[in-house]
Amino acid sequence: MCGLTQRTLAALSDKFEKDPRLERPFQPNQGEEGKVQVAGVNLYPKRGQAQEVFEDVSAHLEERMRQRVLDCGEIQVLEGAHGENVDIGVRQAQILQGKYMEIYCFNCFSVVFLRILLEEGLTKTTQGKQWVSVDVDEIRDSPWFKE
């Protein structure tokens, strides 16, 4: 989507990289294969700051995505709460809140799925800890635009 994966990470970095509410700097992961690009990052707020950080990240990224597709695309936004993160059959985290966006760019024919979650750990090492996860999946030249 005209580089939306990198733009999303840059938007997060610009606004939250030195945020005093975070325990540590975040380190994004990125990957690309063929027409698919993915990225993810976890933000680790200090105790009592997770909800506020989640709300700020969600609002900031939604505003950026809406601006991006204002005259050349479509955005769908879904807010949800209460779920779970199960990895290889083991419950890793409880999802306390989430925002999901689908973004369609009519210029470059890309589809982006953006997920922002407020999670709380359930394992021995993460029990009671909360974090905000941001994941981006971008499919360039998507078949959605083929007729």
C-alpha cells in the first residue's frame, strides 16, 4: 500500500519511541516474501499505563490510516474486546481490548490488515504483565482488485 507497513512503523516510532510511559524501547520485527510484507511490534507500558498507551496508539494509527486513504481508498474499523492468544495450543495471553483495520488502496491495489491489541500475559514469565501489540499484514497487488 504505497509502503504502508514502513509508514505504520515510522508513525509508531515517531510518536512512541521515547514515550516515558514505556518500560523499554520497542523493537519491530519485519519480513517480506513476494507480494506480502509483515511487521509487528510490542510496546511495554509501565504498570498502570497500558490502557492509556493502547488508546493513544489506536487513535494515532487510525488517524494516520484515515488520512492515507482519504481520497484513494477504503478503511474498515472494528473494535473488540475479550479474547485470547493461543500459541501452539497454549494460552499465552488474554486479549483485553482490540482494534482491527482493513485498508484498501485503490492506487497500488494493496490490502492491509492492521491489528492493535491490549494483552495481559498468562504464562509464568508474563503473568499479570500488560502490553500493546501492533501487527501489520500487507498484500501488494491483491487479487481483490482483479475482475
